[in-house]
Amino acid sequence: MKYKNLQIFLIALCTGVLTLSMKPIKSSNGTSLYVSNYENVLGTSFELKVKSRNEKQAETAENAALQEITRLSNILSGYDSNSEFSKWTSTKNQELKISKELMEVLSQFEQWTAKTNGALNPSAETINQLWKVAASKQQVPSSNQLKDAVTLTQQQHWVINSNKSTATHLSDAALKLNSFVKSYIIQHATEAAMQCNGVTGIVMNIGGDILVKGDVNEKVMITDPRAAAINDAPLDMLQLNNKAIATSGNYRRGTMIQNKWYSHIVDPRTGMPAEGVISATVVSNNAVEAGALATAFNVLTTTESVELAKHSPDAEYLIITNQGERIESKGWKTYETNIIEHHTSALQKENDWNSDFELTINLELAQQPGFAKRPFVAIWVTDGNKKPVRNVSVWYNKPKWLRDLRAWYSAYIGAFSPEMINISSIASATRSAGIYTIKWDGKDDKGNFVKQDNYNINIEVAREHGTYQLMQQEVKCSKAPQALTMSGNQEVSSVTIDYKKKSK
């Protein structure tokens, strides 16, 4: 499978900087693009780009979006025991008045369950719970356990009466409104933000599902399921306007049982985790349709998926199978933009870095109460003399805050220009809140391989009106793999560093 890159992504790679936020970018009509990042929004990461005339208008839109997310989560969440949905599922055989939002989602689930011949089913949670227990015991479920779980999923779970605005919960199956509810919330939160005075465009990204609305054209990188670090080369690059994009895949969440990976996406019809597809991305005019199809394409066979897509003429898709086959719709290429091939040209000498190896940094930010803004983070490599070698990643939202990253600023500010980077949004399978993977390929800031030697990984974290942390770890980068763990602190729960051979 060939990787397709945009020039803008190559600029980021060549400078060694991957910036997940950017300063306000002025446009010709007097508006600017303001960016904010949060963690622990619907259990994942949240990025919001607001196009408006000033920062105050952008902050108002940000607050409106977060308030709408909170409101809908209080209705639809299956993880909050106090949500309307959770309280409703605690009843049985009682006809109850429900909100219009819960009525709408329950109705949509009925429609999508029928459209996908049962591939999308809110009672898939019953099967997920079975596999979680199996993972804790390191033993796959028995055929009888799977049969019983599937029987539960095939029951009728509710009856709704739209005229009376009531719903009656019927079954004993565990229910969760996943599959496309995140997309449903994104749709409504974006609409709430767009209604704010002065706002002309919104790009909302919750856990890799994105909606682009209004006067903004957004470049979107699609994560390669076989190379899912945030600074890995993307699978594809699209340019979107007034479109939703959703990606679902098995490469970020799942369980390991007896050294075999099982996806968190299960087939409610068989009880087995989905395995034929490792990533499916859908672009649509409607966020719910994009989210539902992306999930369904992971469960269905590719033949079934292609047939299902015929009933959604506005949707385009890209499916990657577990064999690496790339299946795309006829209109997919209309969204691709400025695609060029990138080939590594760095020459290697006898004692240079082994190009079969890479260094992976797994970073988990500490969870903060409620919706917490993500701290500013810099990750860079220095040699034994503390001389900067590679600027790996910098996360910030305004250039004025770069000085708070004191050590990084001292090492790199002379060679760094925020105007160089206008990084795109990243569409991917949902990532757990605060968990990031970053790679170093053994090259310096000029794109040349470094020598086999000891290097220091520097991780600097600063929070506005909060704490400051500087973490350093020496790694021996030679012919032998090495795995290291760094102690956590107030801002970083854990860091693991793996110097190892690249995955094939």
C-alpha cells in the first residue's frame, strides 16, 4: 500500500514539528481561525476551529458547543447512570415520555439496524461485555456463551410511539447508543456554535470524527491503520467543505487474548469481533450517516458494504481490509487534494541509525476534572551534549504561549516559525482521552540519519495558569531493542519509550 502525502504534511515532517493547534490565521474578509483543544470530551479528544472576527466571538462559540455536548450527553450517554437514556433502560415494560433527542436517536437506530441487516445494533454492548470478561480471563468465550449473547441481541429492545413521544424498554440486553451517536452530537454542537454572532465557519473534531461547516475549507489527513502514530504519514488527504467525515477501525481499541488482537467492534449477528476490515472512512453531507456507515463497513463484508453504500448516494468511502486491500467509491478521488508521493532520500553510513528501527513514545496525559483544556507539549531529541537533534512535536494554540515551554523555547525558537505550519485535522478511529503515540525515525532536523548512540528524549508540558513539567530519558539507540518507562507527574500519567524494529 503506498502512502500519499500533502506538501503541507511534508513541511511538518521536514521541520520535525507536528503542531496540533495553530495561531489565529487571518483571511481576506477580516475573519480569523481560532483553535482550542480539550481532553475527556465524550471520553476522547476534542478539537474545535472557529472562524470569526475576533477571539471573543470564538470563545462564545466554543462555550455554546461544549454546552450542547454536555446537554446531549446528559440525555444519551450509556456511561452516565444519571443520563435520561440510562434511567430509561433501568425500567422495563413501562411506557415513558422521552425527550425528542432520545426519540430521534432510538428511531435512527431502528432504521440503521434494518438497513445493515443487524450489523448495527445497540445491544452489541451485550457482546462487548462478554469479550471484556473473556479478556480478563485470557480465554475466548465458549460457543454457548456467544450463542446466548447473540440471542439477547436479536430480541426487540424497545417500542416507540412518536405520536405520544413515548418509549417502552423491553429487553434484558445491555444497551449502549454508540455507532453514530458521537456524530449525532457533533452535528448538533456544530449547529449551536454556528448560530453564535460573528461565526462564519466551524471545524469540529471529536475523537477523529469531523464536521466541516460554513465558510471554511479544511484539509483532513486520514490515519493509516497500520501506522497510527500522530506524526506517521497519512493514508490519504482530503479537502472538505460542508461535509462530515467519520472513521472507524480496530487499531486503537480492543482486547488482547492469548497474544491475539480482538477488535472492540463486534458483529451482533455472530458475537465475534470484526476482523475483515481494519479501517473504514466515510464522507457524507450528514454526520450521522457518515458515522453509521463507517461502523457498519467494519462489520459487513466488503461486498455488503458496497451494496449498502448504493442507498446513500451522497456518501463516499475508503475501506482498508486486513490484507491491505484499498477499496474506494467512485467519487472518493474528488475529495483528494494535492497528493504527491514522498520517498525518503536520506543516505546512511555504516554507523548510522538502523533504518529498520524506530523510537515510539506513548504519552498519556493526566485526566483533569470535567472538560479540560489540553496542556502545551513539546517533544524533542538531544544528544549526549544536550545539543538539539530533532524537534519531534509541539502542541500549542497561540505563539505567545510558546515561551511557557521554556526548555524547548531556548533550544528551538530561533529555527521555528509558527507561520510555517497550518496543520490539517486528523480523521481516525476514536482514541481514548489523553493517549497519544509519537514516533522518531532516527533523523535529525535536516532529514539525515543520526549515528547509533545515546540520545535524550525531552518532554516538556506546561498548562496555562497551571503546572510545569520537564521530563527527560536517555535511550541507547543501537542494534538492540530497548523499552523504558518514565515516572508520571501532575500533567502526565505515564510515558513509555520503545526503541524497536518497525512493525511490518
